[in-house]
Amino acid sequence: MSVIVRFAPSPTGPLHLGGARTALFNYLFAKKAGGKIYLRIEDTDRERSKPEFEQNIFDSLNWLGLKFDNSEPIRQSARSEVYQKVLTQLISTGAAYISKEENQAGSDENKRSEVVRFKNPNQTISFVDLIRGEITFDTKELGDFVIAKSLTEPLYHLAAVADDIEMGVTQVIRGEDHISNTPRQILLIEALGAARPTYAHIPLILAPDRSKLSKRHGAVSVTEYRARGYLPEALVNYLALLGWNPGTAEEIFSLDELVQRFLLAKVQKAGAIFDLVKLNWLNREYLKRLPDEILINQAPPEIDEKIVRKIMPLIKERLTILTDLKQLLGERGEFNYFFQPPAYGLELLKNQKHFKKLSELINSVGNRDDDFTAEKIKAKIMPYADQEGRSEVLWPFRAALTGREKSPDPFTVAAILGKEETLKRLVYAENLV
RNA sequence: GGCCCUAUCGUCUAACGGUUAGGACACAAGCUUCUCAAGCUUGGAAUCCGGGUCCGAUUCCCGGUGGGGUCACCA
């Protein structure tokens, strides 16, 4: 039987990391098996469902690179006649009934006087979870649960089950928080005489305090990570590693590589804490691998592209997220001395003794671009620095060029600035009083 | 609280019932050109507790404890 899975978010908020990982695992499982993955929008709650959230979910999934086999998502809000048919069937077979509700004083005003309830046969339901093994529930305590507000207003369990059956879903891969929903859904499936899918409940993503990751813990939506400057490849890679591993020491995987390696059986049972520090490391790894051209295009347009090109190796060493680029190159950024002469106080130089000699040595380096290189500058300066004391010479040299306590080495900086500008800055430092 | 899930370094995790319990991130130290970044090397760091099975349990079973999820006319 060919594999059919679905990702079925509810558009009541932007796509969050947990949802993204559920979508990813479904995607990996489907692609690995050569099956299909469908996107279904569970918008039966008209009040809470919003078009902008639906759009956010599409955009986020698309940004992550997760493609679905249905070009148009299945919207539950457009399928009420299907649910109505199912409800009618359930009622006609006696598996469900229209229930007159007592309106108790002080109860919710939105509550209807009539709803559709499922007639619970009070069985013990057990199913084999692909990740956890056999799980058993006594459904007695569930009671005759409500499956629709009315014939045209189905609730979650009914709609989900009806759709899964019609779509031929073979594996339901979803978050662990749905384990307790499973017996109810199985009851409905059996009442409809349909075949059960196989279930796989993936562990939750946890906040550092070990509770379910949520809004109150900070950034949780894919959109926020995108805006902060994380690469989709890094986020996908990290999310995959949260709760899954290939069984080898490898950690860097493209989406396609993940498809090759993914195995539901290797998914962890316990929840995993979302570790931003490790995501940062992965993002850095991906940023390092990114072609220079892409990074250069991300630089603020008012900045001299020639210089950006030259300092790209330096930039790459310092990037964690894409937005660091603007930080680094900005007016007050760490690398501003590449674009304008630095302003600094006399005390930063520690001494001005060596500038005359430094200027002479710099002058003796060739003028052409392939002469005025870090290596050649270093070859001229180091003997003098060794003779006078490295920190005695090198610190003032570097400080004069950058105006900073911390920076790349002076040879590299000088080579990037060029001979003329380097000399200018040395002369300025020498004459500083 | 009921029900369900779960338990290896701080975090993510590896380990046919037999390993000096491995790797990665983070951390610390050292090296690398004065400072930084990057890199390299080294180091510290874990099997929740108690029983049982077994010649031998991280691993299997039971109990406890901890953690999580869920108990809507939300999904």
C-alpha cells in the first residue's frame, strides 16, 4: 500500500517550530517511502481561524522548502457537506445522536441547546504507535463526546477522521499532545467502518524549563526565525536533529539527505529541549558554506561593495545569523573602520614611538595590489616587531588602523585598506596629541 | 487529581544483555602573529532510585520518584 500522510495545521496562529517539525517529519517519511504528503487546513473553528495565519503557514512551509502534493490545500471550511453526510450516516446507524443540552445557570452563553454526540461504546482501545509501541486506553471516561455543534458545524475529531478516511491517509504523524485524542478518533473510524491509519506520535519540543514550548518562551514562529536571519536549511537541519538522529556522528544534512536517512524508528520518545545555542552553531555552519555573492547582496546598498568583497573572509568568521551582517557593517558596527577613518583617543595607542618606522616599512612594500598583501606586509614588519617587542609595536599599529581594542590582525587590515590609507592612518597616529 | 507518555553528560544524543558508556553543542585550558574572530589540540562532565531476571544489566520486568501531555460545544 502506498504511503499517504498529511500535515494538518489549524490557522489560529503563525506556524510555530513544533508544527514545522511535524510537517518536516511527515515530509521526510512520505518522501522516503515514495508516498504523498498533503496539506490540510483545519479551519472548522471559524472564530479563531484567520486568513493571515493561513498565509503565514503557507509562506513558512514554502520558505522551509517543504512542498506538498496538493497544489491547493484542502480546507475543511469548504467541505461541510462531506461532514454533514458523515454525521447523517453516524446518526442513522445509531452511532451518534442529537443531544438536547440542559442550559445550566451560569454556563457558557455560547453553548447550544442541541449538539451532536457520539454514542460511546465504552470499549478499551489499543493501537500500536510507530514510535512508542502499544498504547491502551479505556474510553469509558470519555463519555458521549461532542462531535459537532450542528449538522453543518463539525468539530475537530469528526472532521479530521472524515478527511483522513477520504484522503486515504495511511500514517498519522503528529505531536505527542494528540495521543489522548487517538482513542476518540479510532472510535469514530470504527463506527464508520473504515480502516485505521497507523499512528506515530512524535515527542514535543520543550522550552528550557521542560514545559511545552510556547509563545511565553520567546520566539516560536518560523517567521520570527526567518526575520532574525536564520537560514531555512539550518532550521530544517536543527529541527530534524531535535528528536531524531541518523545513528551516526554526522549532523549536517540537506533536506534531500534527510529524506534518504530518515527513519521513524530512530525518533526519540522523550521531549527535547529547544537549544538556541546549537541552532546558532548550525546556522553558522550554513552561513560559512554560503557563496560570497549571496552575502554581498545582503549588505546594505550604501556600503562600498569592493570593500565588502575584500573583508568577506573576516565577516564570515563572525556571522551567526544573517542580520549580523548589517550589524558588522553598520555605522557603529565592528567593521566601520574599513569604511571611514577611526576616531580614538591617544591612550588606545599606548605609545607613538614606532609610527615613523612603521611608515617607512609600509612604504617599502610594493604598491601594486598583489604586492601590498598581508603576507608581504607581515614579512616587512615582523622582524622589527620581534626586535622591539611584538606587543610594543603591533598593538599601536593595529589600534591606529582600527581605533579598536579588538580587531583582526594589522597586516590583514592594512592590506584591505591599501597602502595609501594605511600610511594616512599611521601619520595621523604619529601626530596625535 | 484521573488517564496517557516518558527518563544516558548542562543541552541534543550513540551504545546485538558484555564498551575505559562514544559523538556534537556549550564550557575550560593550551597552541596558532599584539588584541579579537576562526581553526586545531587537550580536559572536566551522564546511565533518576529500589527491587527482580541473568554469569553479567544503560539495555529486559516490576515498583517508586521526577518530568511532560491531556482531560472544551479549540485544534
